[in-house]
Amino acid sequence: MQMSLSPPDATLTVRLILNGEPVTLEVPPQAILLDVLRDQLHLGGTKKGCDHGQCGACTVHVDGRAVNACLRLAAMCEGQAITTIEGLAEKGQLHPIQEAFLVHDAYQCGYCSPGQIMSAVALLEDPEAATDDAAVRDAMSGNLCRCGAYRNIQAAIADARRHLESNAQQQGRQP
Amino acid sequence: MRPFAFSRADSLETAVEYRQAEPNSAFVAGGTTLLDLTKLDVMRPSRVIDINALPLEGIERLGDDRLRIGALVTNADLARHPAVREDYPLLARAILAGASTQVRKDRKSVV
């Protein structure tokens, strides 16, 4: 059987969906998704904090799962749907969690905020996740905030959850 | 990051053949350990073989009280599986006590 093993310096073509739009990337095999998002696609919302999967500042959604973009090869994303912080607002309308972050002042320097928000959205969209404070803190524990905005982040999440639940109820009532 | 080559395995046979053809290659599932250590130059694969397309996501109760766990099962999915919650609650608790949401949900080869 003939195997076509690419030599180390070849460029790979990777096709994926990014914030709802098809994108074709030409990247070296060892290109990391986080670096490609920031340096090649100029989407600076996703932040590089520790670059080793510990701080969560680089959290993005890959096929609906919150993952650290710093520990993912761009090549692994072939055929996948990636959502970054830039893709959350719809037609200029902020996501309820983004509104809640503003209302509750859930940031200081803002560096961890995109990652916090992406993790919060994944948590809010998880039907199996427990919603008590301890469970929320645990679910969000992969996102560090060196400015210490944790309490306000937690309040924002609770507020956004109430907002989303009330939206869902209103939609349920419509014919 | 030291350059390496990349291949995507479309079958178990292909994955094994790629690995045998290049002894200094490494499989990648979630990549949370491989890429962490490769960035530190601790692991230096000449080629990374992506196994995420392989049919290895099953969690299966075997007749003799054992559980067969596919290599592509994520830590999070394993911890919330009914069979694990019922029969191996300590395993579920141990998994959920480790890493972070992002790392647990990412594909991780379960040893």
C-alpha cells in the first residue's frame, strides 16, 4: 500500500468553518490553532496567556466544545466548526453573557475575558451541567483571572442564565 | 516549535502502518499532553499522526464487570457515562477532580 507521508516542511491545506464562514488555511503541520487565529487570521480576541493549557485565556469552541486553542494543531481542525469570541455576537447584538459581563463589571484588564466568556457560554449551553455556585466555580476553574474578577464573573453567569431561561420560556409561549 | 510532519489516519491499519514506518512518530488525539511537551521540546516527534477519525469512542460494559473504554473517549464523556457513574463512581470523581473543563472535554487518550 502506498503511503503519501508528507515531508516535514510541507504546507498543509486545512478547511474549516470559522465563526460560521468557510475558511481555507495554508499552514505548516506544527502550526497551533491559537497562533493561526491571532497571527494569520488577525482575530486577536482569543488571547495567549500561558500557552500551555493552564490559564484558559485561549478558550474557543471546536464543534461546540470549549477547548484550549493553544494545545490544538490547526491541522487537527479539518472539517470542524470553530467559534471564537469574535463569533459570539449575532449581527451586532451582544450575547447575553457579554451583556451580563458589562452589567456586572466582570473584568478589570480584560485579558482573560474572551476565554471566560467562551467557557461561560459552553457551560450555559450544557444541558447536563449543574447550576449551583460550586458547580459553576468548578466548571469555570480552567479560566484564571489574575485581576480577581471571579465574583463578578460568577454573578454575570448567573444573570445570563436567568436571561437565557426567560428567553426560552418566552419562545415556548409563542405559537 | 520544532517542525514535524502531519498525517491523518483513516483506519486503524493505516495508523499502525504510519507508526511502524516512522518510529519517531506520535499519535495525537486531544493533543493536550503531546503539544504541551512538544512546545517544551521534551517530546520531539518527527511526525504527528491524527487518530481522531478512528472508531474508538465506545464505552462498553463487558460481561465480567469490566469496562472497555475506547482511546478517543474524552475524560468528560467518560465521567458522565451512566455505566461509569453507576459502577465506577470513584473513577468519575477522580476524572472530574483533574485538569480543567477545557482539557477534560478535549479528546484525551485514556490509558
